[in-house]
Amino acid sequence: MVAVNVYANAGESSGSPSARTQSGQQGGNLGLATISCPDVGTQLSDVPDGARQDVDRQLAELDTQITAAYEKFAEAQDTEQAEAVLEPLEEQRRPTIEGIGSSIDQAGGQPPQGMDGMAPCTMRADDSTRQQQPPQDGDGGQEQPPQDGGEQPPGDGDGGEQPPGDGAEQPPDQQNGNGPEAGDFVDINSVQPNVNRPDKQRGASRGTFTTKCGTNENGKFNPDNVIAAPGVSNGAHHMHDYVGNQATDAFSGDDDLANGDTTCRNQGDKSTYYWPVLRLQNGQDENDAQADGGGKDQNVGEIQTPSSVTLKFAGNPTGKVVAMPRFLRIITGDAKALTNGDVNANASWSCTGFEDRQLKDKYPICPEGSQVVRTFNFQSCWDGQNTDSANHRTHVAFADQESGACPQGFKAIPQLVQRIVYDVPPGPGFAVDSFPEQLHKPITDHGDFINVFDEGLMNRMAKCINSGQRCN
């Protein structure tokens, strides 16, 4: 029998969890539980243009339904109360999913088979015992995204790291019940070097192009996601950091972005770069403590401004790159990887001085004097036609992990590598924002990019990379 432990919501004071297991006893060391719902959006590989707006709106509504149900779930006093949220949630989801199918059908498309079976949700335990098993290749039988010659995040438990034992220091705000927990952190000193890169072949594009856009010193935040949930306020249910284009919010169209201001030093780069904020779990309220994306969505603690942000575009180890099309949209990583599985997870965690050791499903505990590093290696192959796709994934792809070659029919484009560094106190005292039911797991980290380079500057970037130069 799976022991389910339901904690109080993040708005309750620490030290007062209303947690009960199936046996009716408090279970503070049995792991969190959450709601797991099928991710309808990942199944939508082909949505007619005429249905996109309506489908995106309904997908965002599914997220809102889960968020509201999770709030009740987290307040439950026992398993019976927790399970009681599932049936009403299914009743909400079913007509929304049917509406998605109808929108696709009416626009002349073919809804995916089996959508009607995606309405029910389940409870799942945060299985901390799984984290203590010996590392296995291909955990869960799911393919890990190749890393295009960039730093490669390992699979679950890869590198020989061990989670802190029972006596390990607990994250200060863990008692709020929404994560993270001690098992989500690992001492970087216990991780073995695990970064591999494909060998560069003759004719490889060896150059780089770096754009400097600051660290969001001006504090541009919002809980929108203009790529995945355009036209929907609080579509992300967590707060994003933004650098680059300052016109970006849920309602930004291509013209808005083209005419927006930018924090990038080179004004020819009006691209949008964004990612979930990182917060200290120190019990201190941020000014969004009562706002959407913040405290209302279980994201609490002080938002940390990065000490540095590096945005570098690199080449391909097998050949030349072509210029990215303007307004190309790329999401790397999966904000719902806790419940979806790690097939699309693609964020790396490490520490300065230890970046030959990369983690995917753990936060690093860095030694004194070392800083926390998040790295996103974006997809670097493009289908040659589309600037986006219905599931925001199939128009781009990762290069082969071993050779660095793009899949057949795809073209190599400059690979965006985002490196974000934070000066935070050593120890398990921080977490990224997430959807509430994703429990602030490191594996849910993700990055978003919209290319709004001037076409001339983008062409110069491709030429620079193909000629082996280092440009900015």
C-alpha cells in the first residue's frame, strides 16, 4: 500500500502541517503527495491554425482546474478528504477536454485518439525511496533529450550521488508541504563528473555568439506564458524572470515584441528569454505573497536576482548552421516533469567550479564560495518551416546525443545555451517556482525563448558561428 502524506498548503505557518497518512497518523517523513493528471497538451501534435487560440485557452483552463483542486487537496486532513477532490476535478476536466477535441474537429483537424480517457486524475506519492535506488540507465524507460554537444544532465541518480540521509538538514520552508524536501538536494562533492560532448567533425561550426541582456535587475516578473498559454493571464501559475524584450506578457503578439524595448546591450536583439524565478525558502514574504503566480499558487520566499546570466549561441559539431527564423519559439524542459516523467526534462543544476558534474533531478548543495548554476541547452534543430507547433515541441528537435547530427529533415540552427548563476547560502534552502502540484522539484525547471533578432544580426550570428569566430 502506498502511504500518502498530505500537507497543509503553503499559506500556513511552518511547523503546522495538517498531514495524515492512510493509517490516519502524521507522516512527516513519508514523502509528499500530489495530484497527477494526464498532460493533454503533449498529445496535440497537429492542431489547425484556426483552432490554436481556442485550444490554448482550454489547455490553460485545465491547468487552472488542477491548481484549484490541488489547493483543496493540500488542505485535506486525511486520505479520504484528499481523494474527494479527484471526482469533481474529473467532472471539470471532461467537458474542457471534449471542447478541445471539438475545436480541432471544427477547424478540420483530427483530435488525438483516447482524449476522453485523459480526464481522470490520480494521487501520487513523492517516492523518496526511489531516489535512493542504484542509478539505472533510462530510468522509467523514457528517453532523455540529447544535449546538442552542450553539458548533459544525467538521469535520475546518475553520477553516484546520494540524497541526504535521515539526519540531513531540511529545507527551511519544507514544512509548508509544497516542497522541496531533503531528498531533492545532493552535495555536489558526492557527484562524479558526467559531462560528455560529441566530437567535432571536419566542417563543424565552431564559433559562438554571445548576447548580453542583464540579469533582470529591473525586476520584470509575471506568471504568464506567452508561448504555451497566449492570451491567458497567470497561464504559468508560477513567476518568471525576464531578460531581453520588455514588452513580453501573455498578450504580446509578434508586432508587440518587434516594437518592444530590450535590456540587451545590442539593440538588434529584442528576443525574449525567460525562466522560473528561484526563491530562498527562508520564511520571508515576497511582494507577490498574495498574488497570482506567487503565494496564491504556492510559490513563497524571496525571489533571487541572478548574479550573472550568460546567453550564448553555439554551433553544430557536424556542420554549418542556418539562421533562425524570426519569432521562432522554443521551450526546453518540462514544467510538469514530476507527473509527466522525465522524457522532456532538460535542465542542468551544478555549482561554479564543479560544472563537469551536472544534475537533472536534484538541486546541488554547493560548498562555501561556490555558486548555484542552472544551465539550459536548447534544441538546435529546426524543421525548416514552422516557428511554433501545437505542442510547442515538434517544430524543433535535439541533435543526436552521440554524433551531434540533426534528425532527417531538420536543419541545424544556433544552439542557445542559458547559464544562470545565483549567490545563495550553502545548503538546501532554495527552489524554483513551479505549478503547485509539481512540488518545486528541480526536474520541472525549464526555459523559454522567442527569437526577435533583427534578420541582419541573426544572419551575422550564423556567419560568425560558421566561420569559427567568437562574437557578441
